[in-house]
Amino acid sequence: MAERTPDTTAGAATRRPAGDAPGLAVRNLSKTFPGMRALRDVSFDVGRGEIHALLGGNGSGKSTLIKVLAGVHQGDPGGTVAVGGQRVESDAITPTWAQAAGIAFVHQDLGLFAPQTVAENLFCGQPYPRRLGRIDWRALRADARATLERLHVAVDPDTLVGDLRPADATLVAIARALRGRDDVHGGLLVLDEPTARLPQAQVDELLAALTRYAAAGQSILYVSHRLDEVLSFAHRVTVLRDGELVESRAVAGLEQAALARTIVGRAIAQAPSRPTRATEGEAPVLELRGVAGGPLAGVDLALAPREVVGVAGLVGSGRTSLLENVFGVRRPTAGEVLLEGRPLPPGDIAGAIARGLAYVPEDRARASAFGNLGLPENLSAADPAAYQVGGWFRQARERSDAVRAIADYAIRTPAVDARLAQLSGGNQQKVIVARWLRREPKALLLDEPTQGVDVGARAEIYAQIDAAVAQGAAVLLVSSDLEELLHLADRVVVLARGRVAATGTREQVDREWLIDHVYETSQEETRS
Amino acid sequence: MNTTDVIEPADAGRASAGSLPPSSQAGDRGAEASTGRRVIATLERYALVLLLILLVIVFSVLPATSDTFPTLANLRNIAANESVVAIAALGALVPLVAHQFDVSVGATLGLAAIAAAELTTRGGFALAPALLVGALVGLAIGTVNGTLIARFGANSLVITLGMATLVGGIGAWWSRNDTILGVPEWLTTFGNTNWLGVPKPVWLLIAVALLVTYLLRFTVFGRQLLSIGSNPEAARLVGMPVTRCVLIAFAISGAIAAVAGLLLLARTGGATAGVGDGYTLPALAAVFLGSTTIRPGRFTVAGTLVGVFFVAVSVNGLTLAGAADWVEPVFNGAAVVIAVTASAILVRRRGGTQS
């Protein structure tokens, strides 16, 4: 096998210096789990200095591929992986080899320690410099500063990580992964959804930094669901579906719709150009009058029946607080919320639900998923009392309702009684939305409903939202995905400094309008 | 397998976007994978039950115990004795479903026994009101535990540990550190006679087990506890009364522990300070052992009963085989450590992330 050399000209990116070993060469990589082939004969290259996007729906094999590279899973015999000229059989990769070969990983949750300083985080898991048996804090800080400077991260090493802006925290995590290398941009940097949790302004900032690293020779493999971002910033894309490589090509000449089709394997529904569904003059379903509390400084808003109102704004503008104050998670310090003309009791979640409110929070694992419980339990969680008939909890009825919901909402699950955690992220989210839809809510509050969800599941969640609207619900949708706002909202409000800073109807709002208003207001903020 | 020297360029010959065959095998993967897994899962579910049956068979044929173990008298004795531990375990089970520890069940059952014994002997109470007061003592302790934990968010393990020590002290004061004897004969008769060939304490255990099963499986309250145990924040955000549920769970635990204490009084005819403490660990061991079986990863009534009798049969058989006294604490301790570890592994695997 030793004579086998990876063909470095394969899919050559023009930017790559000729004759250089590729950043990553994967050949004939397969991975079989008991009873399931997660990867099948995958081969692709990441050139040196190339930004390479790894795309695919949930369950396509992206995570498995990354775990094989990390040595967490061993690949099937027969494949090889080469990093910068170091080649290894795919069943022989260990975490130690991955580290020695120069593969650095930054996971979606970053793995930083918020209460510690940037310098402490950079040295986390590695020996601190010592002098006379004690930690040499001065050397630690100097080393940290040097690392940050080499990567052009404008952050003070003494700052607490918890105080960093999300984009800076991501850069610190990258700096930690790359620290201690002789050639800071040698090897391969693997990023899992680095932009999923960033507001748009900081996405551009992070991508600019990554582009700079790539220009300095850093090979980057990154996983993302944001296609517009991939198209504008990556050099090449590799698409996996059902464990097989579908396509690996240069980004140039690729269109978003075509790319989405490649990922999904079928055309996804285009944004319907439909008229505003809400009828003029109808009494509002949900009304906010001067709601204040936390970052909110007095918000007035009224939602008509069947109206979808999108909420845009930078992080810290009060988007999540707005939903929490409406739903009763927080008690507003001033103002009131009315549902169908009657005020909601402040700070009373159960009361709000009883009146017909529904809330899908942003952080699924923390705030909405019962991961170790089955689908029937998860689906009935918002109204278990409906199954208590004559003193007995009717589990059979609960289960048959679950079977129906699984069919109605195209939830893909190994079994009706499967634990929620066994499902892919997108399907978990469908379960959470379905939990509320079966109550036929009068107002549906959604916080980033499709974050980290693949393209196919996203379309199905949109269909769920449409179904709620068809039932007569008003929807208040917080999203940092501009495409999503444009796709779903009849009207978009932009929050800034805790107030509604701009409102645009479906006809007025487009990408530029959104970007203009979200950023203009934030500039005013810095001026004031 | 492709072993050629020249490896195809990764993107050569690949179909371009739009002309791809639709995916076909996405759906049947799960079915393939689960065949082998299902066998393992079934074994896992009934491992402890099979082990219990195996133990009974072994002690029945083993020469050292075949004369003494499989006798009606011995089996009735095990069942009646273990009813006390089992009822205490069913009490602790209720808050554990919501992932809250109650390590005061032993002390609570001890104080309930002392209360009833003290009131019927030196207090001049009739039996029924004395038993009622005993039960109310347990309910009160549980309510205090529940209030501190649910309302103020205090750590359940530490609060109930402190409460156990405090309650033990009150017991020593109330009983004047003496064994209280002379409880009404009706009570001791109940503790030591059979009905339909089954010891009366076992009938009480069956009643409590049915009650707890009903609470946990057939009421909204039970579902709410389960949800709180899975994800308390998510439970709050779907409008569940988390504080109230946890408070009530501890109150129920205290009341059921008190019933166990009254049964202990009926079995032994006397109450002594400190006697209850020995019941906490076996009770919790049984609940955790039970969470490894029948519905692995969940705390259940059936599992708890299997757990109680698994430990009891083991210790009884070993004792009859001539093992020394120290075998019992070693066995109980080992059961806790192993059961909690196994239970933690199961929980982690079930809440774990998918790839």
C-alpha cells in the first residue's frame, strides 16, 4: 500500500501552490456501524489554503466523517486519510495521530470555560508555564498574547471568556486549537457550524478572519447549513447524502437552489409569493402594550389572526426577552400583553398556555426536549391533562395520537416509542413544534425554530408553521436567518435598544431592507 | 475493493447537481440496525429478574441451604421482613422519578414508629389515632423537605441528609434513648400473621405498590414528575407546576416512609431510636437496582420490588449458607455502588447524543 500516492491534482483549486501536499486527502473512506453503513467509499480533497464546506442533511454522514478524522470512530479497513503528506489507513486513526498530524477541531459549542480568562482558556488541558513550582502568570499571559497576535485576534488575554462577543469567543476557540504549532497555519482546521450561533454582523467578521487564515495557507474544512454563506465564502464544497459523496466541486458557478437540491435530493419548495394572509381591520389576536423588562424598553406590537410577524435585530436587542415576556417566562416590569383583547396574567406560563399561547424556545436541549423520554411523552407534554379521563391516564390514546402526529408532520423516527434523543436534530424540532400545533394555538411564539436544522427538515418545519397559520394562529417569529424571515413573515419588525426601530410589510422587506435596518440602528446605538 | 494506484479524482465522474437519483435507503436503516440491538436490549431489561430467579434456584439446590432456604416459613419471613424496606423504597422512588433524593426515609420511618409506640404506651392514645399521628409525622417531615427543596431550590441530597440527622435526634429525645415496648397486640398480630397464606405485611406492601403505580403511571402528576426528572426547565416551559410537584413528591415520600415505620413497629413490637437509619441505604439501593431492569434508565415500582427482593434473597441465602454478619453490609453497599453506576451509564446512554 506504501506506493499508493494520493493524486494531489484531483479537483485542484487554482489557489493552491503547485506541488504542495493537499491539506487533507480522503480516499475510499467507509464506516460501518452494526447494521448500518454511515459512510460509503467517500473520497475528496481539501487543498492547502482552501476553505472547504462539508454539506449534507442530518444523518448524511458529516458527523461520522469528522469523528473518523478525529479518531473518535475508526473507519473500515481499506480507506486512507492523508494530512499534509502524513498518510494513515482509515482504521488506524487515533486521537493522538490526528493531533500529531495537525488536525485541529473546533466544535459548535466551542468548549470554552466562561468564568475563566482568555489566557487560561488558551492553555486549558495543557501544562501551564511554571517558575519555581508555581504558575508563571506573566509567561502565560505573554504566550497567550503572542498566540492571539499571530492569529490577529483583537482580544485582551485577561478578559473573561464569558464577556466576549460570540465571534471573538469562536476566534479564541480557534486560537486554542491552533496554539502550540510551529507553523500556526499548517495542518487542517475543522470547524463544526462555526456561524450557527452568531448574529449576522459577527458572521461576516468571523468569515473574514477565516479567509485571512486561508490566505496564509490554512486548510479549513467546515460544516454549515447556511448555503448563502457557503457560496459567498467557501472555495469548494463537498456534499454527502446517506453516507455517500454526492458531489465535490468548486463553488464558482454554483447556485443556491441547485446546491439545496443536491443536499436534499429533491427540489425544496420555493418561497411562495403569496399575499399577506391577515385581513385588514380584524381585531388583533396578540397585542403588546408598552412591554418593558430586561433589555426591553417598551414594545408596542399587534398581531392579526393568521399574521406572521418576524422579529429581527442584533443579539442583545431583546428578541428572546420579547417572547419570554409574552409567554410568562419573565414578568414584565411595565406594560401588558393581551390575547384576544383580554390581558394575560403576567409571569404565568400555565395561564398563558391555557389561553392559547405556544412557545418554541431557542435552545432545544436545555429548554424544550425531554431527551430520554419517548415521542408520545414529548408530544403530549404541553397538555398531558387531556389524557387523564375518569381518573386514569390513557396511555394507549396518547400513543395513537403520537402515531398520527408522526405521520402528519413527517417525523422520521426508528419507532413510535423511540427516545427523542435518538432522532436527528431536525426531527426533534418537528416534534417540539408538533407538541404545540396539536393544541391549535391562537398565538405561536418561535425563537430560531430552524437553527442547526438541515434543509429538508427546515422545509417541513415551515410547513408546520403554515399549518398553524391555516388554523388561525398568529405567529411571532424571532430569527437571525434573513432568508427565513423573508420566506415566512408577512411583516418584519426590527428591534434595537429594546424598542421596535422599524417595521416593514412583506412587500417592502427584502434582503437589503433588513440589512439596512438591522445595521443602521446598531450604528445609531454606537453613536449615542 | 478499489486498490489501484491511481485514485480517481474525488469529483471526477460524479453527477452534477440536479441529476441525482433520489435516496432510497434512508428509511430502512433503522430496521436493519435494531435486530441485534433488540436482543441485547431484551437481555438488559430482564437481566436482574433472571438473576433473581437464578439465585432462588441456586439456594434451593445448594446443599448448604437446600434444607432451610426453600421452606414456606423462610420465604414468608423474607417477604414480611422486606416489606418494610420495600415500602420505604417506594416512598423514596416518588421524588427520585423527578431526580430528587430523599435520604431521610430511614429516619422518618424511625420517628413514625417512635411516635406511634410512645403515644400508645406512655401517651394513653388509642391505636388508630396513634397510627394516624405517626403517619402525619412522616407527612410533616416530607412537607418540610419538599418546601425547602422545591421552593428555595436547595439541594435535595444535603437537605434530606440534614433532616435525617435532625429527625434522628428528635427520635432519641422522644424515646428517651430507650426501647419502647408494649404496643397494642392488634398491631403485632397484624405484623406477624398471614391472610390467605400470605403475610399481612405483604398485603400492605401490595397496597402501597398499587397506589404508587397508580400515582406514577396513571395520573398527570406522575407524568409531570417524569418530565421534571428528564428536563426541569423544559417542564417549566410547557407550563408544568414544577415547584408544586416536587413538594408533593417529598410529602408523599415522607408519608409512605411513615407507613413503613408503622409496619416495622408491627413486626418487632417495639421502637428504638436510630433503628430507622439502617433502612435508607437498602431502600435507595433497591430503587437504583430497579432502574437497571424492566424499563432500564427509569425508576419504576416493578423494578424497585425486584431490586428489594434481589438483595434480600442474596443476603438471606448467604446467611443461611453460614456467611458471617459482615456479609450483609458488604452486599448492601456493593449493591448501591454497582446499581448507581449501572443506572448512571444507562441514563447517559439514553440522554446521550446521536451521531
